[in-house]
Amino acid sequence: MMFFKKDENMNKNSVNTAFQSTFIFWGVTLLINALFEMANNKPLISSSFVILIVGLIIFYSTEQIANYIHKRKE
């Protein structure tokens, strides 16, 4: 059973770029947050929800920017 249809209009390079930028953001943010918590006994960003939402915003905005750049090259 397939839950999602394959999107023929999806640009895989743009999605991969968005995945990579989001992964790097979350990794760096969580590392800095952990180091800050070890040093000051208090996290820099106390809400995991904020980190999640900002990561999703970065994903979708990076995908849109990469699609725009790819279409301009054509």
C-alpha cells in the first residue's frame, strides 16, 4: 500500500540540498546547546519544539531557493 504518490515535479537535487542543510543545522544547534548546557547548567534553547520548527523552516526555504536556482540555470 502506498501512502504518498510519487511527485514527478520534485527536484531530487533540491530536496537533497535541503536535507543536508537541515541536518547540519540540527547537528550544530544540538551540539552548541549541549556544550552550553554543560558549561552553564542551562540550555541555550530550552524548547525542542523551537529547534524542530526552525529546522523545518530551513528545510522548506532551502528547497525553494534551490528550486529557484535550478530553474534559473535552465
